[in-house]
Amino acid sequence: MTDLPGADLARRWRDALADPRVVHLDAAGSACPSRGVLEATIAHLRREAHVGGYAAEAEAAATLERGRAQLGALVGLPADAVALTANATTAFTCLLGAWPLGSGARVGVLSSEYESNRLALVALASRRGWELVDLPVDPAGRLRVDAFGEQLRAGVELVTFPVVASQRGVVQPARAAVTLAHQAGVPVLLDVAQAAGHVALGDVGADAWVGTARKWLRGPRGSGWLAVAPGLAADLVPEYPSLISAGSPGVARLALGEASIAARVGLTVALDELTTADPAAVSARIAALGALTRHRLDGVAGWRVQEPLDEPSGLVTLAHPDLDPLVVAADLLGAGIATTAIPAARAPADLTRSVLRVSLHAYCDADDVDRLEFSLRG
């Protein structure tokens, strides 16, 4: 289990970390950026200070367009199908609010839905007369494709779910779900905040996507994005039109212009680095690191892994019968290891107890897992 793929990739990315003093095992929260991303972000802020924010943004137009093109490529869409937002939650609420669904529409959702998204779904359903329908899952929280087909035939107007949840490192069968949904004439909106830069998405073929910069894409905080297939984009009706995007074609009508342009510049540099490294190679290393970590930590000092041990993701969750993950995560950070604790209240439809989340990016190595195991053993 220690023969990990992508050793050269890991070495290059590790050498280029902006700050390697902490063991970064929190890619699902906020991954460690490279020095190049940090320097590009700061350079744009300095340019804003010199010539003003709007002039600096105009100068960065080609960079921002390159970023949109690379985001589109991740999900199999062109650059003009991508709009930039402040974060994934804003992208989700903006897109969902513009979706052409009438009163009585049934929207299929997973129990693992990110709670901010769920709250938005509940609020919109209440205002617009939608019905939220729970999609069928197996004991691991994975969509049951066979039962999903039956549910589609019973009548659903939209399906939305996270490809990888925030609190559960299970990769949903997105491609199979989209294929079945399209056969039934049902569009699919995917949340890929925890999936873009983590697992392959290019052949999934969903109708719409929302994501963020700060997680597996390794961009700065304060930048998000959405992408919509051109055929659907023309039917969207922005709930709150803005002056900057009014009259724009397609998905550009949902773009939010007043934002951290420096963060968007930094995201583009992070996407450049991902493209150079080869997203498939990055995904393969992340999956191998996740499997290594699950096999190593399951049962250590009473901690139990909550996903199948060989799940192809780098997001690992651990539960303990006695210890509080919030306290443990704070203690680990004090020891120089960054993780995240997920309270059960953060995903009440999915979690029955709090978990410790460990999320490994391609710059991680087996030594990082050794250090985490040693710390958990106390």
C-alpha cells in the first residue's frame, strides 16, 4: 500500500508549497496553494494598488478567460459556458434560483447534500411549491443506480447532488446517474466543490455544475464558479439580475462581477499547474493516498473509517466512540497537522455523530500518514 503513483508529481508540488511548515491534510477544507498561486494573487493586489481595481481587472482579462476555459475543460464544456462567482454556495443558490422549474416540480436530492445547499433547496421549495424527493442510497451513502431509475420513472423534474460530499468520502456514480436521468428527460445539477481537481469529471455530461477554488483546485478563498450546458443556459432566468451582467448571453447573465479578482487570478494559476501536472495523474495519486490512509488508520486507537477502505477518493472520515473530533482536530493542529472536524449538526440528514475529516492532496506522502497515525495513537 506504500507504492504510491505520481512520486515525481508529489515531489514537485511539495517543493512548491507556499508554506510547508504544517502537514496539510485538509484539502477538502482549504488546500495548501503553491508559491506561484500566492505570488500571482499578491501581484494582482499590488497592481490594483498601483493602477486601480478596474484597470487591473481589464489587464487580467486574458488570464481570467484562460481560467474559465480550464474550468470548462474539467467538466467538458467551453469557456463561455462558465461564470465566475464568489464561492460554491453562491453559485448553487444563484443557479438554482434561475432554474426554470414551475410549482409542483419534484427535485431529487441526496441525504449527503451540503447543508448550505439543502437550506437553499428547502427555502426555494417553500417559496415556489417544489417537492424535495430523497434519492435512494446504500449503507455507504452511495446513490443506488437501480432504484434511481425507478424513481425517475415515477416523476422527477431535476436531480442535484454532490459528486463527493463534504462529510463523506464516497464518490457518487455521477456518470451512470446522468445517463439514466437524460434517458428520462431529467436534467442534472452537480455540486463538484469536493470533486473538481479530485476525481475525473470530463465524461460525466451533467447539465450544470457548481464549484469552488479553495479546495482540490488549490486556488485562494473567495472564488467560485458555475458552468451550464449551452442549451440550458438560454432558459435560465436570473432571480436577481445585476447591472454588470444584464443583457449578457447565456450563463454570463449569472456572473458576479464585483469580487476578488486577485483570487480569480490565483485560481487561474492553480488551474495552470493542474493542467501541467495532468488531472488524471493527480486523481490517481489522490485515490491511492486515500486508500493507504484508510487501511492504515482503520482501528487505530479506536478510530474507525466511515467509507469503504478502497474508495477512490482522498477524503477520509474517522469516527471514535469516545473522543470529540473537534478537540482532536485542534490538538492535531497544535502538533502541526491540519485536519477538519465535521460536527454532526453540519450534515444532520447524513451524520449521526461527528467525524474527523482527513483529506490528502497529491502533494501529500506516506510520511504524512505516518505522522498522523503516530499522533492519533497518542
